[in-house]
Amino acid sequence: MMQVEGQGFLKAKGRIIVNDKGEKIILRGMGLGGWMLQEGYMLRVGSIGQQYRIKEKIAGLAGQKKTAEFYDGWLDNFIRRADIDSMAAWGFNSVRIPMHYRLFTLPADSNYPTKPENVWLPEGFALVDSLLGWCKSNKMYLILDLHAAPGGQGNDLNISDRDPSKPSLWQSEANQQKTIALWKKLAERYANEPYIGGYDIINEPNWGFEDSTDRRGTAEKTNAPLRKLMMDITQAIRSVDKKHIIIIEGNGFGNNYRGVLPPWDDNMVLSFHKYGNFNTEASIRNYLDLREKYNIPLWMGESGENSNTWFTEAIRLVETHDIGWSWWPLKKMGGNNPLEIAIPRGYQRMLDYWAGKGPRPTEKEAQDALDELLHAVRCENNIYHRDVTDAMFRQVYSDEAIPFRQHVIDDSLTIPAVEYDLGRQGVAYFDRDSASYQYTPGVKTQGNRGRVYRNDGVDIAADPGGYHIFSIEDGEWLQYTVEVKKEGKYTIWTDTTGYGQVSFYKDGQLLVHMVDGVYLSAGRHQIRVAAVKGGFLFYALHFKRN
């Protein structure tokens, strides 16, 4: 895989994106969801919903002053230079920042002495400036994404922090004019910044313009208001910035382009979002056809939140067609992303109270919990899931298994069962349910049913002693790479509970006699543990020199 670093302004050239040298650029990026805009599920408060409601809940426990301090601290701690440096080291060449308009300007209905659209707030611009500096130092492109537009751009309230009691983006001319003005202001500020990769002007519109019952906007036939607003935004941007790519998204969460095209600008990219369906060419055929018809580049502007198998499949699919991508999100409470935020005990007590499962925390306890959470969200305190980034980069182009952790056998060794090799499904492990194809009728796969420790298809559960493998089915297997210090005969056995039967393979060969006497030469070996009969729990793999 050739990784081309940032080199001058990006530009749409026919069906691909190129840099100033005319080199093809495959954007490999990550969205910073949860930073400027929190969604409830990222903080395990999905039932609460939008960010403004989360703030209200927090204020109800910790007080208004502490809540304001917490949100200032959140913006300072959630994304820092360490996060961007880490992303660059893992292989990412771009960042997508989901922006909340409230950090840049006032609401259209604000009682401000002058016109609200003419009041600009420094906080949002300062955050983007800092992020841009970190990206530039790593030669990474930064893509600006308006994730929460004034009034909110759809009926999915969480993704835009929308208050449904107020006019939406589509119900208010003032909200639309504020959106246009914001993009013009951003374009003025960054017109001459080559490491701004593009302007993703409206994230995931989801609105029924012709039929109000089409709440997701997937059945809309003309999308006339969406096309008009995006054209007006483009005109405002082009009045101050002729250089940067403009990225458009269709209705129906970015994918319904009926009536939106043809393009109205010669430096434009068509974005689509992809979650959970099968990773076949048929799944993106509609976008490939639009690319051919209109001679416009494609970008998978948002995807992720699945198992590693799905990640590898999806990235391989789009890159095969010269399509870049941006994953979602970098971090949250949950393990199917590169970084996981561990849940502090105090914050868990807040969650338990909100869920009706525990007593109300005192104001002091809530304030302490928020401080713990600010500590937990920092990059150095996150749990790094190497298996996720390995699946997104190395496994896309390699069918080799590599050690999850170095396992050296001297005279004896115990390997936790969950420390099987890193690699693709069918290479490092085999599980009969390795990914979640949740948007495919009749398909109910899940991937890792335990949703902890690793993001492969292997089912992992937590226990007081650590982790173990469960839901083991007939024919499933796990591979472990070991380094043997001393040649000789070894006893190999597993630590399991329940009824089942396993067989062992050494370097691809079935071992018939397994109680003892297995000869291992010095050097590297691959030991496979296969379930002849499933239904047991697997805790560890043991080696002892005879």
C-alpha cells in the first residue's frame, strides 16, 4: 500500500482526487466524533439523546458552573496533539472534524443586539486552528464537516443536537442564511491553507421535503431544497475561495442523490456513508454509476462501528475503486474504534442513577466524576485497540497473521486465550459470525458478542480474572504464534470449562498425541486450537517443557 502524504491543495480531477503534483490521493481518515458534538451513545447515555439534553442532565447533578467548566475541559482534553500524532503513526493521512455551529456563531433566534449571523464566536475557530496546526505538522489533510447545522438538518436529532421544538434548518430561512454565512466565514479564514482537504458542507441530511412522513429522507424524489441550499453555500464559498474541494452529501443520511445532481461546480466530490451492509461491489454500484455518469470523484465520508472483518472488507472494496474513506469515530466508550474511553467509577454511578439503577450522586460526587471523565478521555489514558488499526491498514493488503503479543516459551508459558494472533478472519482465527451485517434483511450476525477487549469476530467476555472466549461453535479456531527458546518435547493443554473437544495444530499439521511429547524446535511456531466440538469456555493455552 503506497501512502502519499499531503502535498498542496487537493483537487477533483475527473474521477479521482489529486494533489498539486497531480498524484492520486486516497484519503484514509478518521472522524473526530464526540469532540465538538457529543452523541448520547458515545457516552452510554443514548436514552438521553442530544448534547443539549446531556448538558441539562449533568447540570442537574453537578450544577451549572461545574457543567460549564466541564464542557470547556472537554474541548481541551478530548482531542489534543497526541491524538493526531497517534493517528499519523497508525497510517491515517486525513482527519474529518464534525463541527457544531454553536461554537462558531449564535443561534438564529438569539436575542443579540446585532444580527446573530454577524456575531462570530472565537472558540470554534481557535479549535480548528489548533487542529489544523497538528495536522500540518503530520502532513495530514483536515476536512471541515458541518455536523450540526443551525436548526439541525434532519429528524435524527442526536447527530445535529437538534431541538425539535424549534424550526429545523429546512423550516427556517434564518437558519439557512446562517449556514451560508458560516461557510463563507470558514472559507475566508482557510482559503489559502493547503492542508484543508475540503469542505463537507452538510452532514447526513435526513428530511422528507415532499412527504413529511418520510422522516429519513430516503424516499425523496427531488430533494430540491437540499440542492438549492448546497448550491447557495457553494456560491458563498466560491466568492472567497476558488481552491478547495466542496464535498456534497445526499439526503437519507448522505446517500439519496435523486434530484441533487448534476454537479454545479468543477471541484466537487460526492460523498456517501456506508454502515453494516455487505461489502460487495453491488453495495456501492449506485455511487460508481454516478461517478461514471458525472465524472466526479467519490469519497466514503463516514463508515465504521462494526467488527474488524467488516472494516477490512469495506476498505479493500473502496480502495480497489480508488475511493478514499473516513472512519467513525476515533474514540468513544466502546471498543470498535481505535481508542476506547474507559468508564470511570464515578461516572458509572451517574449512569446508574440516570438509568434508575442506583442512588442519586451528591453534587460533590458528580463534580468529582466529571473530573475523572476529563482525565479518562485524554489520549494517553485511552485503551488503544491495535487490532482495529491493524485491520484498517495492514490486513487490507496482507493475509499474513502476526503475533498479538510476543509469546516466548522458555520452560513453560501460559497464553491468555484472547491473545490469539492479529490477522484476517480465516488467517488468524475462524469464527462463524465475524461481523455485523445489520442492514441486510434476514441476516442477524453480530461479530464479538461480548463486545470487549478485541474487535474481531471472536466472542470475548470479561470475568474477574480477565477475559475468556465464549460462544464457541464446532469448527471455530484460534492461532497463536510462539517463540521457542529451547528445542525439546512439550506438553500443550488448554484451560477450559464446560463440555467440548479441541484439537491442536502445529504449523498447519494436526497433532495426534497431545498429552505430552510434542516436539518443538527452537524458533517460531504457529499453534492452532480448534474446536472439534464447541460449547465450552476457553481461558488459556499452556506449554510446559518435559
